[in-house]
Amino acid sequence: VKELAAAGVERIDPAGVAFDPALHEAVSIIPAPDAAQERVVSATFQSGYVMKGQLVRPARVQVFSTEGSL
């Protein structure tokens, strides 16, 4: 992990933050418990990675959504 960090690789674990399609891949959607949770990542299935500002792999996530789609 230290060697990856030294090479400029950062792990993306977005649970609890707003869904960003540029960094996250939504693989599952569940109903939002309230309006404040709309389009917020509820769980991370697979962490993503960024290397020196470039996306290497998006994080695969579950997202709260009342609309049923993103």
C-alpha cells in the first residue's frame, strides 16, 4: 500500500458521498430512506483507483435513488 501511494495511486472508497459518474460505477440502486440521501453512495462493492489524477478503475457502488435510475 505504501509503494502504491508513493507511486501516486489513491484508493476511491466513496461510501456516504454523492454519486459521481466520472468516478463511480453504479451496479445497484436501492430506495432512498429520505430526500437527503438521494444520489448518495450507500455501499462500495469494489474500491476504485486514481493514479496521478487519472482514473484507473471506477469504484463499483450501490446508490440511493427514489427515481429508480440515475
